[in-house]
Amino acid sequence: MIKEESNNIKESHNEKKPLIEIKNLRKYFGSNEVLKGIDLQLFPQENVVILGKSGSGKSVLLKCLVRLMTVDEGEIIVLGKSIPDLNQEELDQIRTEVGFLFQGSALYDSMTVRENLRFPLRRHPERKLGENEEKLIKDALQSVGLEHAIDLMPAELSGGMKRRVALARTLILKPKIILYDEPTTGLDPITANEIIQLMLKIQDELNTSALIITHDMDCARVISNRMIILQDGVHYAEGTYSELSQCRDPKVKAFFKEVQSR
Amino acid sequence: MEYIPNKIVDFLEETGNFSEFTGRFFKQAFRRPFEWKEMIHQCYIIGVQSLFLVASTGFIMGLVLTLQVRPTMVRFGASAFMPDMIGISFIREIGPVLTALICAGKIGSSIGAELGSMKVTEQIDAMEVSGTNPFKYLVVTRVWACIIMLPFLVIAADVVGLFGSYLIENMKGEVTFELYFNRVFEVLLIGDVVPATVKSFFFGLVIGIVGCYKGYNSEKGTEGVGRAANTAVVVASLLLFVVDFFAVLIADIFYVI
Ligand SMILES: Nc1ncnc2c1ncn2[C@@H]1O[C@H](COP(=O)(O)OP(=O)(O)O)[C@@H](O)[C@H]1O
Ligand SMILES: [Mg+2]
């Protein structure tokens, strides 16, 4: 593994406990070994970008973190809890702390925007913190700038609006960590940039940390404190954007060129 | 292992997965928290989606069956037995099977497509991470709704079908409404009605479970969703006949007439 980690990052990390810690994670589908021993840490208030080609197992990695998929080997510790060992109740509790923004937004198409946002609250009334449900929904929509869309159906929204509503639905439980699966894929550059700015704003206001999967180098450059390159199922290189973009390793170089040329 | 063709292995694997899915339904079907609101909504959707279709096919079947059978009965001088004959065959067999097949096409495919697209677009995953058990919310409610609604739809088909039959009888044989239906109810035994109703519950179960299973295990891509809807109909229709055969076999043992 190529480590380009600068000293100042290392020092600041030593004082804090990681929110997410993955050790030697392995995942197979039949004979197809997708993740071959991944190590990763996410520290408070940090945005880590994971880069990897399509099909390299990035979505699988995120899904393992909230046990949408089970791992075959390795440790996953989120907020101090070992994910594979939790019972359903504990798992649901952790999942309220970890927001997940799905690749295609994953809004429930049979429900209005309001019902979409209400959905996470129905099994987690404790998360309302005594507030009025309608107010929470409106506040969440306001934070993504879509108060007026509250009664629309997902089919009536543009791609960028869907992404925002999905983000609002994630934020309504006030998570500590947000997992973004390709937040800008499929959007035009201007809308993509709006989403990136929104992600930064949310991090700033709510003090969240994020693990972000992307192909989008602009997104990675703007948002990442640290980047990890996933290649052939292993954690191939790590560093800040500027470090990796100047890295001499041919694979990393090729990666930057290839992804950038899209 | 080499000698066993892949198709057979696939079939056995699929059967195993399907049985596991069915088991999972029964395990969760009675466990709280129960998603009442969604289940009632699904009952309503199923009713609205298929009532008209079921009733109109039932009506046409009643007309056609009477037109076809009548000449033979007349030839044997047995036209007075027309209500008996149509009544029994409708209530026992034609009503339930016709309704179930229509519903397999209409409801089974729509459940398959709906859950399939939810699966493919990660909506099911999104439910899971937001603390709602998607199996309970989506599968248990839909299967229950099918089980509950199928008998009602069968009754609707029976009533409308017999009415269609009466219309023909009235035209050709000048049988009055009272006479026709008195005759039908006189001849019907509990041994005709109970098995037909019980059978309808099982038809509902088959349609719901197969639709949900195919949708829930849909492959990625729009093609996968289409295939889920399509195979849901094919498999459900086939299974319906198997269930029907066993239902008739068992009813035959219990009610010897
Ligand atoms: N449910 C699954 N069953 C079998 N294989 C899967 C499944 N999900 C993902 N894979 C495989 O894992 C690999 C990585 O997929 P994914 O994580 O979605 O890639 P990406 O990096 O583009 O997000 C792919 O080769 C895919 O075929
Ligand atoms: Mg992906």
C-alpha cells in the first residue's frame, strides 16, 4: 500500500478515536472475491473519499458498514460497536447514527416527499426529541432548499432534487456519520456542484463526518480531507488530494488520468 | 455432480430459496409490530385493481358456459337442472380458478414489478437502514392482503357469473330470477362452499408469495424487473393448478357426496 499521509494529519488523528474502523475486511460473492482485505479509519469531522473503478466493490464496502451485506472476514467497528456482532435492536440504533445516501437516491416512489421524510421517524420516535414531526420534516427540507416540494411525488422531481430530498431524509435522524454512495453521479456539473456545496454546508452545520464514494474528481478535490484508492479489492493508496495527484506511482497516475478524462 | 444438468440444479436451488422465503413469511406473519395501515392500503389496491376484471370475466364465463351446456342438457330433457349444474361448477371450480388466474396475471405481476423495482433502486435497502423491517412492511402486508381479498373476489366472480347464466336461462328457458337462484342455493351443499373458500385463501397465498418472492429477488437492471414480473405470473399460474389439484383431492376425501 502506498501511504502518502502527511504528518499533520497523522498527529491530529492520534488524539481522537476513530468513528469507523475497518480491519482486514473481506467479502466474496461465490468465487468472486470483491474485497480482499480492506483497512480504513474515519475520524471525527473528517471527509474521506474512496475512489475506485466501477465494479471495484465500493458500494459493497459501504453496505457492509451498516450490515446491508454481511462480511466474510474482518472487523468493522462503528462508533465503538462491532457491527457483525450486534443484535437487531442495537443495529437499528447504530443505523440511526449512520446516514446512508444511496446511489440512485432510493426515494420511495409510491410516497410523497413528506411521507418519504416521515418514514425514518416512524420506527424511531425517540429521534424526534419531543419536536413536532411536521416541523422536523419542514426543517430538513429547508436545509436542502426544497420546502416547496413537500407534496410532490418523486417522479415529479429532477435528479438533483431527488438527491436533495434523499439527503434530507438521511438528515432527519441527525446522524453523526453520513455514507455517500456516488452523490454526484448522473448529475450535470452545475447540479453536482450544488450537491457538493450542500454536503459541505451540512458537515459544517451538523458536525458530521462522511465517507464518500465517487468517480468525480472535482467532488473528491473539493470535499476530501483524505482519499483512498481502491484497486483490485485492496486499499491501494492513501493521501490527500494534492499528495495523490502528485504521486509517482504509475497506477495512481493512471487512475487520476482515467477518471479525469471522463 | 457433472452429470446433473445445470437446469435441475438451478431448479432445486430456486425451490429451496422459495421454501425458505415462504417459511420466513409464516415466521413473521403473526409477529408484531404489524403494518396495519399498509396492509389495508394493499387490500384496497388489490380490490380496485382486479374487481372489474374479475367480475367481467366471471360474467362472460357465466354466459358462455350456459350457452354451451344448454343444448346438451335440453337434448337429455334435463334443462331444469341447468341452475344446479352451473351453480355447482361455478362455485366449486370455475369461480375460484378463473379469479385466481386473473389475479395471478394482474396482482402477481404488479407486485413482482413493484418490489423488483424497489429492490433494484435500493429502496428496500433504504427501508432497512431506516429501522423498518422491509420484509414485514412490503412482503407480509401484500401476502396477507392477497389472502384476505381473494375469497371476496371469488365471491364477486361467482355472483356475477351466476347472474350471467341466469340471463341466458331467462332468455332461452324463461326461468325467473327467484326460481333460478332458489334452485342454485337449494342444491349447494356446505361441501361445495367450504372447500372452495378455503381453496381461495390458498390461491391468495400463492399469488402473494410468488409475486413478492420474484420481486424481492429481482436481478439488477430494468430487464431483471421485467423478468421478475413475468416469471411471477408464470410460476404463480402453474402453482395454482397444483394447489387446486390437491385441494380437490383433499376435499374429495372429506366430503363424499
Ligand atoms: N448482491 C450481489 N451478488 C453478487 N455479486 C455482487 C452483489 N453485489 C455486488 N456484487 C459484485 O460485487 C462487485 C462490486 O460491486 P459494487 O460494489 O456495486 O461496485 P461499485 O464499486 O461500482 O459500487 C461487482 O463485481 C458485482 O458483480
Ligand atoms: Mg456502486
